[in-house]
Amino acid sequence: MHKKFNKVLSFRAVCAALAVVIAAFAMGAPLIASAIKDGARSPVVVIDPGHGGADSGVIGVRTGAKESDLNLKVARLLGEYLQSGGFKAVFTRTNDSMHSYPGIKDNKKRADMFYRGDVINSARPAAVISVHMNFYSSAARRGAQVFFDPTDPNSHDFADLTQEILNRDINVELGGREYSALGAEKYILSCSHYPAIIAECGFLSNPLDEAKLVDPAFQARLAYTLFQAVVIFLTSQEHSA
């Protein structure tokens, strides 16, 4: 894990904090933890379901499932977990569409990304998660991997933590291996100064991953894993303040 994060709070300590949150969540109680509250304002998390509309992303090799549809399903479940936990979830899109942007008429993708950037900056979030599905030329590649802006230490910490939890809860069990979070130059990661990650939840080019990713039960499992990462990360941020 990133050295800076180890200095902030040990993984064992944040897992203990998470256990308290999960216990309250399981009983249907809202999260009222002063450690991650900003006065009366609930912590805001922006959820970015990647792609949408004419930009469907990658396609499942066996089911033909569109990445944009799967991203939205996982994102909605993540939003439900966050809202039940006392957070405010803000979405960059809530349906299968792309957005326009003033002054940009000849590039729908750019217009849509600029719109998403405005949503993020207007929300002033504690964290940003962009949900995606992956694709690779080799069908053997599988598993969930996290990306971050390498120029932002907070995003690096967020990515390392999220990757560790994905490795523990999903990657080792299903694929028998771990990944490391990677730096990437992506607009959604660099359009604001808020901690932001891209979570590539699995490979639609791998039949085994694809079968999991189209399964509603596994989508809920992924969303809950990301929920855990948010809680631990924001707890660690409070401890470091």
C-alpha cells in the first residue's frame, strides 16, 4: 500500500472502523459518525457511470452486454449503499444518455466529459468514483483494477486502498491473483482537485468475468466493495487531518 497511507492509518485500524459502520448499516441505521461528517453536511460522493448513450463502451464477448449499461447498474447500487450509510450520492448520469456542453457541438464525447467535470466540481465531493468495465486483447486477463491521477497523492491513496479491498474480496478468490493500482491520464481523474479513481470492475473480454459482471448478485457485491473503500478512505482522511 502507498507509504503515505500507511502513515495515516493502518489497514487494521480502518477495518475496525469499517466494522462499526457495517454493523450500523446491517441494522438499517444511518451512518452518523462524526469522524466522517463535515458539520451538518453529509459527505458527498460523486459516482460517474462511465460511457452512456451513443458511447456504449466495450461489449461482452458472449452476452453482448454493453459496458455503459453494466456501469450504470453497479453505480446505482453503490449510490444506494452510500445513501443508506448517510452519504449524499451525486451521479454524472442517471440514464443511458450523453450530455451536451456549451460551445462544443462537433465532439459529443468531449462535451459529455466536460459536463461530467462540471458535475464533479459543483458537488465539491469528498471522493469521486468512475465505474467502468475493462477489455483486453487476451481473453485470459481478468479481475478488477483501479486507476488514479499520478500527480495527486490523495487519489493515489484512495486507489491503493480500493485496490487492496478489491484484491481481498474479489480478485484473489475469483482469479487467484492481485493487482496494483495504476496511474493514468484520464480527464475524469484530472478535471478537479478532489480524490478520484476509476474502478475497472472486470474484463468483458473474459467469459468468466463477463458471466459475473452481468449477474445482479455480483453487481451488488462489487458495489458493496466500493462502498467499503469509500468509508475506509474517508475515515483515514479524517484521522490524517
